Amino acid sequence: MTLKAVIDDATEVPEAFKSEYVEKDGKFYLDLDGSLNTHTSILPLANALRNAKQEKQALQAKVTLLESRMNGLPEDFDPHKYEELLAENETLKKDPNRDKDNEAVLQRMRDQYDQRLRAAEEKRVADLRSKENEIEERDNVIQSHLVDGGLTEALVKAGVAKEFLTAAKALLRNTVKVKREEDGKRRAIVETDLGEVDVEKFVDNWSKSDDGKPFVIKGQGAGSQGSGVSRPGGETNPWDIKSRNLTEQGRIIKQDRVKAERLMRQAGLSASQIQVALTVS
């Protein structure tokens, strides 16, 4: 008699074998005490089931890996084209000139980059030089306007004779400086022992000093003959303020510079004024 492994009704089993069954979930199972796994007809099935489970797990792992790789591929991915590209890449790797060609391309790119850098630097330097020249030219114009213009205006206002303006400006120009204020504006000033002084105030004080008085028009004015101031021997001093004569001054300087210097000293001109007069003439 063959005993069934699983039965639905216990009455189907002879009374002598009922003790060999165990009831579970409304059914009756043949209790073999673990010998089922070693049964000659069951063991191959159990091994096949275990192998099938292992293969299923391995296949599931491969499917998961393939799905993760496929997620990054475009929809029009062509595996055959991919294989061709791989083969072409392998061919390129075996090409002995491949690295040389790449190095040549890289060197050309480096040369072009260096050339652009040099051109940019040269342009920057040229632009900077142009800007510096522009600033220098502008500063020179400002300097000339403030210094020369300011001196001319101040000298005329102080009463300096027209024929002495050039000499007076040459004498005073180096004492005038251009100062830039905090608001960016510039003004001409003269640094004295008492501090900074405007050009007009400085020239006014200078015109009243011993150095400046001979440049100022007084009495009969420049070029006037007047009664003249005679020196011993009937000599008239053309540099004396009362007998000033520019034509005579020029004549004496050209003919006898020693005599001209002596007459200028007698007229009260300072050493700097004498030097300027001799230089201008």
C-alpha cells in the first residue's frame, strides 16, 4: 500500500497508519521526521528546486545590473554601432602616431593661446601708455594755464611793465606749484616760510619788494625819457626808474655787457634780475 504525503480527509487512511500523519491547516501531512529530504525520489527534486532558486537570484541580479546601465543610455542607442566604435577605438590605440598627432594639436593650441595672451598684453601696455600720455598732456595744459596764466594775470594786476612780463614770468615760474585739493580742483600756489600763498598775493608782495620794484611801471612809465638821471661824467643810466630806456638798454648790452651789468647794479637791480635781463637779451 502506498501512503499519500498529503490528504484532505483522515478517513482515507487506514487506522493503523493514522498515527503517521500530522494535521496542519485542515490537512493531514505524512510525518517522515526529516527523512523526506533523503528520499530517493524526493532528493533530486529538492536539489533541482534549490538550484532553480539560486539561478533565479543570479538572473535577477543580472537584470538589476542591466537595468541600471540601460537607464543612462539614450533611446536611440544602437548596440551594434557601439561595438563598432569600440573596435575603432582599439584600432586607434594601436596606431603609433596617435599620441604624436594629439601632442601636435595640443602644441598648436598652446601656441595660439600664448599668441593671444601676448597680443592682449601688448594692447594693454599700449592702451596704458596712451592713457598716461593723455594724462600727461592734460596735466601740462592745466599746469601751463594755472601757472603761466595765473602769473601773467597777477603780474599785470601788480603793474609790471609789459616789456618785463616775459622776464618776470621766467624769474617766478619755478616758485609756483599746482596743488590738487580734496575736491579734485587744482590751484596755483607758492610755498613760503609763512605757508602756502595764492599766486596773486605772492606776486603782489614780490612787486613791492626790492627784487620786484624795478619791473613795475612808475613815474613816467616805461620808455619815458623824462629829464633823465645823470651819472658822473654826464652818463644817463637807462635802467634807472626815472630814466628807463629799453632801446638804450639793448644797445649797451650788445656793445658792452660789463658796462650793462654795472649800470643795472647802480639802478638797484638784484643779481637774479641782472641775470634774467642778460639772458633774455
